[in-house]
Amino acid sequence: MSKPATPLTIIGGGFAGLTAAISAAEAGARVTLHESHHTLGGRARTAEGTYRTNEGPHALYNGGPHWTWLKQRDLIGPLAPLPPIEGTRLRLHHQGKLRRTPPLAMLKLLRRKPEQAPVEQDFMTWATGEVGEEGARAAAHYIAVATFHHDPGSLSARFVHERLRRATKLPPEAHYPRGGWGSVIDRMATLAWNLGVRVETLSRVDTLTSLPAAGPVIVATSLPAARRLLQDDTLQWDSARTTLVDVALRTRKGDPFAISDLDRTGWVERFTTQDRTLAPAGQELIQGQIPLAPEESKADGTARADHLLDLGFPGWRDRLVWRRDAVSNGRTGAVDLPGTTWRDRPAINRGNDVYLAGDQVAAPGLLSEVSFNSALEAVTLALAPAGLDLKSA
């Protein structure tokens, strides 16, 4: 007589939750996934409607662990490549002007190996000692696109430099699924359903006592939501706050592909450069990502985004057909202060058959890779007592 399938409950249907659900179902577990919203995806959702915006970048890095896993399961789908000519249209806001090339000192810093950057020291201090203050500040501000932080120079030198090296690799590691994050999430959801995962949307779980008693639980929510659910005040880690400015403009030849602010922190990118499906024909969709200091407001962020648009897209207001401003507050993934690494973040194993997954827990990786790695580790720990093994990634 066959052994009954191990029950597993997952709370949260974002990228981490779906990764955990698929992995556990492939291993033979009986999986139930609860999602409080009416759609899956969490922060990996793509807006429906005329303008298909994402909450920040929706790139997947082919140097990361989830690339192979997604590829093996045909979950990435078609990619939206950057036309070679557009790659030459990256502009850098440095010393008040738009430039085509970064400071030489910043390029010198990229030659340093990640292990040369100390964990205990802040990036600005270490990088200044390596290449001087100008190059250090430019590099720190550039990598805000992969940290969402208003002052990356204050973070651990190892944390920042690892991201700087990956974000500037040639050929680029970043790739954009056609249709945005939503297309990947749709394929993941379909695979989960086909594997027999029971998906319950509009199903908010406020306490673990409301769940069936049997089986382990994986909490794949934001860290603040996990803190409330588990009533555990130790679930704390630094994140960041960012103004997101989405605008649709009538298309004009010669617009830049992206603008990186090296004088402060901020990034503006024309996402329809790679993917024409994100906006109607004849229009281009642009997003500004402006990290906010604790004392700054949403209006401060939108003003800085508008300034970058003024510099790179002269007369853009006359071409404006749609706009939306928002703030991503504490939902931008973990950032590591000097003296800390990913190993110091909240542990995945919380005891009593409860496990965490998400982008602010103790797992390595860049952006969504943290969610992926933590989800696989959570499933491995949850199913180990039952003798179930995950399929190799």
C-alpha cells in the first residue's frame, strides 16, 4: 500500500510561494497554497490594461540559480532582447550633465574581485580607499538600481560590490521576459495547477491555528506580513523605500534607453526599448525608480524623476499620454549593513514545522534570486522528515 502524500501548506502566492509549491509538488507532496489577493504574483505581478507596468525591474539574471530551474521547466518563455543600437543609448547623469561613459575610477573599481570587498566596512569608505571619492560615489549611486537604497555607500562593501559586478557584466546577465513578470507568473501558476497544487485565492490567513493541524507550513510573504502572522518581533531586516514613476509618451526617435543618476541615486528606463508589448503602438513606456531617504517624501522622488526626464527626454510633457506615481515602501528586498551578510537575516527554519521564504530572509542571491533560493531551502527542510527529494535545479 502506497504511503499517503505529505501535506504542505504555503502562505503567499508570489514568486517564492509558487517556486515552493512547484518544487514540493514535483517531490510528491500534497500542496495547498493560500493567496490573500485575487491574483497570484505578489510584487512580481504585471499590471493589466493598456500599460503593462511592473513594480520595479522585471529582469532575470542568467548568472543566477533560478535561471536554470525556470529554463528546465519552460517557465521563462520568450525574451525581449535589447537591440544593439539601443545599448549605446545608456546615459549617465554625472556632475550635472548627461554623459555616455562613466568615470574612469568607477571602471577601475569593477576590476576588483568581490572577495576583496570587506563585509565589515561600508562600501563608500572601502571604495574611496581603492579608487578615490569620485569613482566610489559614482559606483555607489549606480548600483541603486539593484538595491533600491537611497545611500548604497553606507551598506556593506561586499554586499554592494557583488551587485555592482553582476549589474555591469558584459555581456549583460539581465534578461527581460516578454510581457513582464506577469507572463512568468502565469506559466508558473499553470504548472502548479497541472502538478495538482490546490490554489486558494482571496484566502487570507491571519493565524496558523486556522490551518489544518497536519503538515509543515511555509510562509512566503513579505517580512512584515510574516512578522504579524507569526507574532514574532525578531523578524526584522533593513529594506528600502522607492518612488516609482511610470509615464507613457508618444514615441520619438533618439530617446535614451536609460539614465543612471551618478550624482544622486535614481534610474530611468524605457522598457518598451526591449518589449513593445508593454504599451500601445506609437507609445513608449518609461519608469523612473528614485530611492527615498527616510526624511524624503513621494513628491521629492517624483521631482527628481521629472528632472531626469527633463534632461534625457526634452519636451516629454508635450508627449505625455499617461502617468502614474507610487511608492514601494519596505518591499524592495533585503539590504545588508556593514558587518552583516545574508546569513545574518531571519532564518528560514522557524521551528515547529514553520519555514520562511522571501527576499529578506537568510538566502544568497540578487533580487528575486533570494526568494527562489529561500523557497527551495524551505521546501527541502519541510519535506526532509518525509524522505522526499527535490528535483535538481
